[in-house]
Amino acid sequence: MRVLIIEDEEKTADYLHRGLTEQGYTTDVAREGIEGLHMALESDYAVIILDVMLPGLDGYGVLRALRARKQTPVIMLTARENVDDRIRGLREGADDYLGKPFSFLELVARLQALTRRSGGHEPVQISIADLWIDLISRKATRAGARLDLTAKEFSLLSVLARRHGEILSKTSIAEMVWDINFDSDANVVEVAIKRLRAKLDGPFEQKLLHTIRGMGYVLESRVLEHRRGE
Amino acid sequence: MCSKAVYWSTVVASNSIALRLSGMFALVALLVFLLIGWALYLQVDKGLGLLPEAEVDARYSVLESQVQRFGDLEHWGKLSSKLRLLSEEDKRLRFWVVSDHPNYEFGNPDPEIRAFAKGPLGMRDLNLSDHDYPFKVLVSEFPAKDQRPPLRFLTAIDTETFWQTQHSLLIALISLAAIGIALASALGYWVARIGLKPLLDLSLEARKLTPPHLSGRLQLSSLPPELDQFVTSFNSTLGRVEQAYSRLESFNADVAHELRSPLTNLIGQTQVALTRGRSAEHYFEVLQSNLEELERLRSIINDMLFLASADQGSRATELTESSLAEEVATTLDYLDFILEDAQVQVQVRGNAHAPIEKAHLRRALINLLHNAVQHTSPGQVIHVDILDEGDHVSIGVTNPGAQISGEHLPKLFERFYRVDASRSNSGANHGLGLAIVKAIALMHGGTVFARSEHGENTFGINLPC
């Protein structure tokens, strides 16, 4: 899947390029607006990541010129946390909007949301190692034994299971489980994960729910221990 | 002295109080003079108007019986010389006698006079072509007696002097009024300057009170009582400015402090890690720890930006009329695990509806409730009271807890404010929670409140409904 990054800040462009490449995307980088617009019009990208403040033609200019000819999904990045900017970006045809500083995981999540929108189907049942989850009847078993989960715990498990193998930040977990899309002082996600972990992994040798310090959580079956340095 | 000169020059140049006062004095003087002058003039005019008639009447009444009595030429001669004498004595007086017989006439009546004499009897005005002012004339008729034919007797007085008196009175009144007005405004200016002297002193004193000399105050004792209120409110404004100024200073220091500790960790840890070769695990750990610090920075910066946008007057825009009890329930659902862990119960009482931006209000509620949970012991109950107060609704979160002194209470909504001066940094809690509650209240056009009484502490927000 091809992604175009239009960003003049060198470090940002570099880590986005490296990170997205490692996530399996084919990425091109443009360092200024006119070059970026040219590339966006010439090739077909799945998503364009567009910085607002660019030399030459700014992000809004690129977006306007692009929208005149193409409907490629666009995620806007801006250092200015301003509601007007957000409204302006979305009104001029951006599909999503991220204010700096944003987390890389957040960006990946938004990218996936944009690319998944077209097609794709939600699974009804998920199995990871000896964990088996039925999303319709909202039941989960491990090694054949029924897990006694509360409704919220099941929601949390299903969010992690749908994206198994993928690191989910606390913010996106809070958004998907509780529809809370802002940082709060309360460490609700941590507490919820602790509870889920006690029920899910407590009595079992093989741990499935892993903490990635500073980033978030991932549900996966790890054949190789220390793969992520834990 | 120099600044005084500057002050007065600016006073004269601009539309100063002194100038405006003297202008108003002039206007008042003009009105008063106009009124008095007009009344005076009318009164005198009326008096002067009656004067010629009275005079003519008086002259005539003296002559009437004599004219009545004479019947021959001999007597007529006496009368003529008397009339001549009278009109020589008083130049204003004229007499005409008009009859069919030229011997019984007086004053050489020309055709103009004859025509006039034939008109109705009584007091009339006569305009002569060779004279600027009219004569006041009493026309009387005497029937024939003895040899004398019937005749008409005209007693006239020239009104010129009356008109002239009236005219000079008018001029005197106008010029007096003009002098009066000029005097009133000049004296008024002088009086205003003297009266405004305390104000000048005050402004010179106030000029000294600029940052950083904000601790001074204007002195009340030497000032006239009229300025008391102004000085008092000026001083209290100054007090607020000083408070805001010092709060801003300590706020900047707090921000720097909050950012400095994660930065110190970041720089230090990274430097230590790089001083020698480390295992991959070690690097991994340093990076993870760095990431935690960076997340902390990000969260502080995001909160600061949120507060800044509220400060700049950003308002909640996506308002939807919502049940506040429902919003509280949603928030409690989110905090469920935290409440269970803390073994704290929450009871919600009452309900009300208000237009709110849901995400913002939830954030405020989470912060209020989380703040309450942190100060509640296991087994205790937190109360959420939703009240409809008519013009506004209030949501108060009450937890049992130690008394908070009145001095701290209102300041708890300030950024980074902590009751104990030692800045204990407990994880993600960086002292902005209640400040964000206040910002959200402001964004909705509402306010925040804090109470501490009977072993219960309540924090809450009022929202317009």
C-alpha cells in the first residue's frame, strides 16, 4: 500500500518514512508543497500524510489543488492546536486531522482506519493460541474454559483481539472501549488491563496480553520470548 | 513640575474636563442671561409702550376743559399761544386743530394730517412720511360753540425717544450677557482647574504605579471624598492586576518546572546510556523510559494548549441539549474500575438538562470525580448533586475529607496550585485537572465553585441552561 508523506521537517519525515515502511507501507516523501502536489497527482497513493506548514505551497493549498482532481484520502498534520484550523482542514476535504505532538501509534491507527474503510469485513470469531472469542455471543474461553468477564472487560478484550498483534495506545483503547477521546488524569486503561490480565493470563503459563512500556498494549501469542525485549 | 506642565498642556489640547466644564458654564450662563434678559425686555417693553399714551392722555386732560370753554377768536388766540408754548417746551409734543374755518385751526395741518383727523376718534398711531418713528395721537372731537365751528383736536407725542430707550436697553442687555458668558466660562475654567487639582495629583501618583512597582497604592487621606470610590476601585483593580501578575510569574515558573523534570530525566538517561556500550535490552529500556517522559511532556503541552485556547476565549461550539445525569452515568461507567479499586461508591442525586459539548463536559466530570476519588478513603461515598437553579444548572461532586482552609479553596482551580507547597508529582497527575475543569466551565459560559464544610469537600461547575 503506497503512502505519500508531505512534510518539510526532516526528523519527522525520516521517522515517519522508516516507521511506516516497517509497518509494511511503501512510502514516498516530499519535502515541500509543490513537489508533494506533483507527486500526489502523478501517482496513485492509498493515503497522503500532509503537513499544514510547508514551504512554497502550504498544506491547505496542496489539499485544494489535489481535491480539484483527486479524492485520495488525506491526513493533515499541524503544530497549531486550533479548532478553526481543524474545521478549515476538514471543510477543505481532509479526511482526518492530527495535532502535533501526536503519537506514531495514533497515526498508524488513523491510517489503517482510512485504508480499511474501503471494503474489509469484521470477523465474528477470533482465536489466538488457546484463546477463543465469539464476538456475537460475547463469550471467551481459554483452553476450553469459559472466562468470566464483565461487559467492559469483554469489550476491552474484543478491541485488543480484533487488532491482535498490533500495539494499541491507551488513548485509542479509551476511545474504542469508552468513547473517550482525550487524555485524562485517570489511569482507567491501566486498571482495566490489570483486571483483564488477571482473568485472561493469571492461571496460564503462556501470557497473551503484553505491555509495551510508553506505548500501549498488545494481544498476541509470542512464540519467541524477548521478541520485543520484555 | 515638568510633568505638571505636560499634563496641563495635554488637558488644554484635548477635550479635557476643565474645558468641558467651562464650556458648560458658558452654556448655562447663556441660558440664564437669555431667560432673564428676555423677561426684563418684555417687561420694559410693555411699560414703555404704555408711556406715550399716558403722556398724551395727561396733556389732553389739562387742555380739554379750556378747549371746551372757548367760543370766540379772542379765546382761541390764548389757546393757540398756550399750545405753541407747550410744544416749544417739550419738543416731542405736537398739537393740531382741524376745522372748517382756517381761523380756528392750529399747527398748519397739511392734507395728510387732515385725512388722519377725519378718521375714528381715540388713541391712534400716525406715521408721517418725513418722520422715522410713529406718533401716538389722541384724536378728540369738540362740537360747535358760539362762533366756533366743530373741530377735531389732535394731541400727539413723538415715540422716537421711547423707541431709542428700548433699543439701547436691548444693546445693553446683549452686551451684558456676552460679558457675563465670557466671565462665567473664564472663571469656570479657573474654578474647574482648581477643583480638578486633586485629580491631577492622583494621576501623577498613579503614573508611578507601573510594573514592577505594583505593590504601591493610591493614598486616600489627602483626597476629597468624591474620589474615594474611584481610588478604592482603582486600588482593588491594582490588587487584582498585581495578583494576576504574580500568578503569571509563578505560572511560568511552574511550567518551566513541570517541563524541566521530564527533560532532566530524558537528557540524563540518554547521556548515561551513551557513555559506554550497552546491551540491546538496556537501550530498549532507556528508550521506553524516555518514551514515558515524552508522553508526560506531550500530555502537559496538550493540556496547556487546551487551557490557552480557553484563555483566548475559545467557546464550546458543538452544544447539544443533554441530560446531565446521563453524562455523569457515562463518566462513572468509564471510571468504574477506578472506583472499584478504590472501594468507593458514588451516588448521583437529581438531574437537569443543559446545552453542553459532551466531550468537554465528560472531561470535566472525569477530572472532578477523579479528584474526589483520590481524596476519599475506602468504604466512603462520593455524592454527585445535579441541581436546576433556574438560570443555571450546577453539578457538585462531594467527598468526605479534611477541611480545606478558605485561603486555598478558590485557588484550587488555578493551574499547578497545590495546597502543600512541595510539588509531589504523582504520575500523570500534573496539577492541571481542576484548571481544565474551570476552562471547560468558561468555554460554556459557566463558572466553578468549591466548598469545604462539615467534613465534606465539594467541587463543581455551574453551567448556563
